[in-house]
Amino acid sequence: MESGLDYQTRFPVREEVMPSDVWTNIRQDRRFFIGGSDARIIMGDDEAALIRLWREKRGEVEPEDLSGNLVVQLGLATEDLNRRWYEANTGQAVIDVQRKIRHPVLRWMGATLDGRVQGSDAVFEAKFMLPWSFSEEAAAEKYMPQLQHNMWVVAARTAVLSVITGGGKWVEILAHADPLYQHLIVTAERKFWRCVESGEQPRLFGVEPPKPRLEAVRIVDMSASNAWAEFAAVFTRTRQADLEHEQAKAELKSLVPEDAKEAIGHGVRVEIRCRQF
């Protein structure tokens, strides 16, 4: 990499100082930099999406019109609610909402942040997911390239992914900066940007990124779940029997003479060789 993974210690993050109308133009014309949402495409496995992104950056096609994409519009509509819900449930304030930052060295990298968690360096990202496509693992896999990209741009060590689902659930996921993951992202993005500049059509990066470290930090009340109530009742009812079973197993093993290979009786057989029933 151009300045190594320790660039944060040598290059302070510099916020891009631009008039608001210039940044409006940049949002409309994505040819100027690679953002966090672009990282998801560059690190993904959708070749058609990659080629379209490349053509957008080269100015050959207009950015895709997502005004008719209901999921995208729900994400936009719930972003402010997401942020307020996070603040109310964690007691943490989100600042720097929609702040635009460019990487101090790699000028083709940028980020428009949903926010930063006040009092920490954590990047805040608000997302909306449909209930049938949501799991903590799926959310982390889908958005980790964007989180790692944004953490790299602003030299943050952590990121918070705040997800609201169409099923009325909210989850907070804490992700840590992963130097290996970020190295792969920057390498892939650099190759992609060279293709933008040269006109050479890009190819899928084709490397499985490392499994990101993440922490699900929410505490949820499952009192309204009928399935939870059913299995909780079974667990409670059978807990004592399970404990008695394990205790009886240990006692039976202790009763087997030392010189016996196995013991049999009353429908139970104990093998001394592996001490298993």
C-alpha cells in the first residue's frame, strides 16, 4: 500500500473543505471518488454491478435512479429515526451527521458519514433491512466493506452498525477495524480506480475477505415471542432432569471397578476405555 497500514500515525485525517453546492454536485456525479457504498460493490460478486459502477465513474452512464426502489427509500426515510432510536437506547449522542471526508493521502477515497459516536472515534452507520433477509451475520457481511472503508478513511478503530428491520426490531452491532480486511479493500479499490482512469474494464476482485470481528451488543426482550415462550417452558421443565441425568452418569462411571473393561446392568452399559455410555 502506498503509505502502509500505519498511515494514521503519520497522516492526520483532513476533512475536505468545500462549499455545500460543490458537495451537492459530487453527490450527483459520483465520478470523483470511491465511497463506502461503492466498496460493497467492488468487494462483491456481482460483475454486472461492478461494470455499471465503473461506467458511472467514467461518466459513460448516469447513476442508477433509486427513487423507485422501496427498500432504499425506506432506508432514507428511517435514517433520522434510526439515529434517534440509537441515541435513546444507548445514551450515546451521534454527531457529524452527513459529514463529508476525504482520505488525506488516497484522494480517490472518500466517505459521507451517517455520523460519529460522540466521545469515541466510532463511525456510525444507520441501515434498514427487511425482516426475512436480516440476521446479525447477514448484516455484518453485507455492510462490512462499507464500514471498513469508512473506518479507513477517517482512521477510526471501531464502527457501530445500527439496523432497523421492517419487522419492528432494532439491533446494534459493533465492528472493529481489521487491518487485513482494509488492506484487501484498498487494494481492490486501487485496482478499480486505475481501471476508471485507464478505461480498462475491471474484473471481480475474487478474494474472500477475512471474517470480520463483530459484537452484537443489544439486549432484547423476547416476552412477546410465542415460540420463545414455548421452548422456554420446555427448557425450564426439563432442566432438573438434565442435571439429574448428568449426575447419574458420573456416579455410574465411578462405581465401575478399576479392573473392569465395561459394566452392564439394568439396561445401561459403561465402556471404561472411553468412559462413555
